Amino acid sequence: MTATAPTRTRELCVYGVVRSDANPDDYQGISGISGEPLELVAVDEIAALVEPVEDPATLGTRDGLMAYRRVLDEAARHGEVLPFRVGSVVPGDDDLVALLSDDHDVYADRLDEIAGQVQLLLRGSYRPEVALGGIVARNPEIRELRELTREAPEEAFRTERIRLGELVSRALDEERAVDRDRVVEALTPYATESVLRPEIGLHGLVNVALLVDRDQVEQLERAAEDLAAELQDRAELQLVGPMAAYDFAATA
């Protein structure tokens, strides 16, 4: 394999892997945690998008996390990028070249697999009062227990309160499963891959990452808008992206 010649020993933050024939000028306007321009270290068909760092601890700060997302999402505008785990640091150029050489074919193959694609995130959550109201209206036992405990002192009806919490949680889980499947089934025809993430918060409805061809993004956005309109009385949906393929870069 042909690699760029290491120049000195320095700690390098590795943001991700791109193709080695990428235009370096595309990345000159992107700055990492230090504010300095990024560098490309190439090995044959792939290149690491890196930044020298004096204090790797800064990568775990809020500014470091923001820089990580900024670098990768900006890079994704110019082509495929495989994100490395946030805060990834190698102790020098030689180590980086060895890392890229050892897994060269894996990275190159995955870049081919995600060619022309970007990631989008669909997040949704129920409107708490509306969701609870619907559950109460549809379940007589929940309705009775709620009426029984609503005005009672906190220490009263402990067994009934526990039972009420269990029933509400179970009913919400059942409702979430139905609505989540509905949302995912409506959007996955526009995606080549999808990953269900854990819902966010007690009233989380859906949190799904979608790998989408760039020419399908607008169609997926329209489908998400239609879903949001259908569910607007009970839930809020938010589509985020396009962004780098964070959930689809398992090799990194």
C-alpha cells in the first residue's frame, strides 16, 4: 500500500475516513476543536480526516462534541465519510497509517456501500396530556384508579397508585409500538438502511436513523411532513439532517 509519509510524532484526533481522491480544498473551510484547518492522511483509496491536538481532554468537552458534529456534517456535504467514535485519538502519524492500512479494505468497502447516501434522524414524542387523556379515555380501569387517587393525599392508596402507574406505562408502551411501526413503515421505503435508537424520555415515540440516497431526501422529507400532519394532535415529529452516517459506520 502507498501511504503519505509521516512528518513528525503528534497526537491526532481522527474524525472519520473519506476517499483519498477527495478534493482537499473541500475541507479547508472546516475547522476542528483547535480552529485549525483539517488534514488528510491517505493510504491508497482511503484517507483519514484528522486534526493535531495538544490536549485530547478537550475533545470530551461541549466544544469538542460540537466540533466533532460540525466537522463530520460539513464533510458529508462533499461526499461519503465514515465517522470515527467521538474523541478518537492516535498517538502519531505512523500509528494512523498502520490503522488505515490494517483495515483499509473494510473502510473502502463501506465507503462504497454508502456511496451517494446521507443520514437523517426522525425523532418524535407524544404530547403528554393528550397521550394520557387518550389512555384514560380508552381504559376503564385506569380511569377508575385515576379518579380514586386524583384528590387523595400522597400517602393514601399506595397500592392503587402503583397499579395505576403500571397500567399507564403498559398502555403507553403498546400505543408507542403501534405508532412507531406506523412511522417506520412509512419512511423505510425511502431508505436503504434504518436503525431504531432508544426513544428519548418517558413520552418518546420514535427515534430512528435512516440512510437515504441524496436524490430521495426530498421525498422522505415530504413523507415525514405527512406523518407529522397526521399525528399533530397527539405527537410532535422532527426530522434532522442530512448529516454524516453516524449510525451506519460500524466499521469505524
